[in-house]
Amino acid sequence: MQKIDFPPDERWIVGVSGGIAAYKTAELVRILTRRGHAVQVVLTASALQFVQPLTFQALTGKPVLHALFDPGNEKNGMDHIFLARWAQQILIAPASANVIARLAHGMADDLLTTLCLVTDAEITLAPAMNRLMWEHPATQDNVALLRRRGIQIIGPDQGLQACGEEGPGRMTEPESIVLSIMEHRSRSKCRPILPETRILITAGPTREPIDPVRFMSNRSSGRMGFALARHAKAMGARVCLIHGPVTLPMPQGVDGIAVETAGQMANAVFDQIGQCDIFISNAAVADYTPREVAGEKIKKQPGEISLSMIRTQDIIATVADGSNPPFLVGFAAESGDLVSYARNKLKHKKLDMIAANRIGDPGSGFGDQPNALHVLWNNGEVILPLQSKDSLARQLIELIAQRYHQCGERHHVE
């Protein structure tokens, strides 16, 4: 059995400059550490007026740095050089107008700007400031100069600001910042191995209504399906993403269709399936739905209550039984004999590939937790070990592309 190895998790410097949006950076750091990244937080002097170092130290397990020369930390007077070499990504969030101006003009008068000047890591800024400060010609010139040098700028977003005014200047939300960095990397590093390939992906849960306020659902977050869509797009594909109720931003350049129930997802898939070359069925679609939906809220009452349930349509099996089906990739989550269950599903549902993970394992991967997959096809299999969902999705899309090109015209597993 082939096993694919991956590079170690990344090393990030997260810089925080002065601004009320600095409170959001704690959530940003939490997201990065939960993805398995090593994070070193660096604060400017102004940032210390808004946030406390202890908050970030608790999240990262590392002392927070803010002084360019700290006798307590420096061993040879050049430890900031080693820190700059250690980092694979520098992210400044929030990036104030002052920090943007100093970076644009090559200043290195504190630890954070010095690190940016001496590193060869990728640098990303997430600006946050008053709307007039952002729109000022000096700030816009500085931002344009940094972009020409290859620095990624994310945001700012429109909205109500702490000063009470409304307009551009709000720092982009933490999860959107991380996703934007991933998309940027995918576009810059991915080979166009799926040029103009039409890919349909389903993602997230469905909700099956019981009454006007209650529904049945599951723990799927949709993150894996959204990551698959993002990387497929970066590799040149034309991607349509049909998703259940999620709170994730749509990947750039991907066509999105929002649905709620299993029936709605089935109808959306059947509408689009004739226009795709590859169908990746990643959504956690409900297997059963209530036979009848109560017109009014069901009241609490003594004793037991029963619901009559009916099977929902098996979307991918229906597609496989149709005329001229596309290349089919299914998913399986199982608490028992994972490989046997997945191989049986691969055969009986006439799939080309199936990606399986065992529920309850460290790699079960709900929410933003890391995940692992056992990918199977006719006469072959690959283990994708535990890693972030973004990294896992990229490797899986590459594997799907490889198998799709090897198969040429689609043929079912017999």
C-alpha cells in the first residue's frame, strides 16, 4: 500500500499592530494553532495598548515578543535574524496605516518591521483603520507599492467601525483571512492539472425539517468540500459547489448553489450533473427525512414521541445509474470496518474512487479539526495521513486528477 508523506506543519509569525481590531487576532491565532501550525506572536508598542501578551502566550505556548533587542531573550544580539529565517509565513493583522507606511518605505525601527525587512517568507497584511485613513491617497499609494513587491493584502471589509462611522476599514474576519491566504498560495503554486475540467462538488450537511422550528441534521461543517472546491479551482477547473447550511465564505471564482434539505440537494445535483466531468459527493446528506412536517411547533407532552421516517434519495447512486455518468468520487464515514465498508460502497454504488475516514479516530475531522483519509479505487488505495483539511484537500484533488486522467473515458468498477 502506498503512503504519501507531507511536509511538517508551518511556522507562522503573527504580527499585531495598534488598533481596536487587535482583539480579533486572538481568534486568528487560535485557528492557526488548531490547524497544527507553530505560531509566534509579535506585538508593536501600539498593540500593547489594546491587547495583553498573556492572551497570545496562552494560545501559542510561546512568550510574546515586542522588543527588537531584549537582553532576556537575545543570545547573541541577532536572534531576530534567526526568527525571521524560522518563519515560513508572516501575517500582520491588524495592519495599521502606520505599519503599512513604514513597510512601504523600508523602515525597520521595531521588531515587527525588522522581521519583515529581513525575511524571505511570504508576507500578508490584513489592514484595519478608519475609512478616511484607508482611502487617503498616501495609504493607497503605500498599499499599491507593497502589492507590486508581492505582499498580499487582504481586505479591509466594509461595515460599521469602532469610531461610529461606516465604510471600508474593518479587518477581514479571521477565518476568511486564513482561507484567502490558502487561495493565494493555491493560485501561485498549483499546476493547472485540471484545465477547463468541469467539477461538481457537494459539501456540508442537510437539514430535514420536523416542524417550523426543529430539524434533523449532522455535525458536518462543509470545510472539506469548500477546500476541495478552492483547490480544484486553483488547478484550472471550472467548479460548481452545491452546499447545505454552512457559515463559510464561497471560494473565489467558484459558482455556489445553497440548499437546505436532501431533496433540494438532489434536485440541484441532477440539474447540474449533465454539465460536469467529475462529481465529488462530499456532502453529509441525511439518509432519512420525516414522512410529514408538522405545520405547527410540536408541543412538549408526557411520555414518548415517535417520528415516521422515510429514506432520502441516494444522490451519487442515482447519478451512477444514469446515462453517461461523470467520473464519480464518493465519501464514507464509518465507525466499524472502514476498508471493507468503503470497498463495498465503491463496488455497489459504481464509483471510481472513494475517500473514507473512521468516525471517532483522531482523524475523524469534524469542524476545523485535522483529518485523515483512506482513498480506494479498483485495484488501488492510498493513505492520506492526519493533517489540516486544506492540505488534505489539495492532495486529494491531485490524486483525483491523476486517476481521472489515467482512466480516460469513465468506466465503472465491476
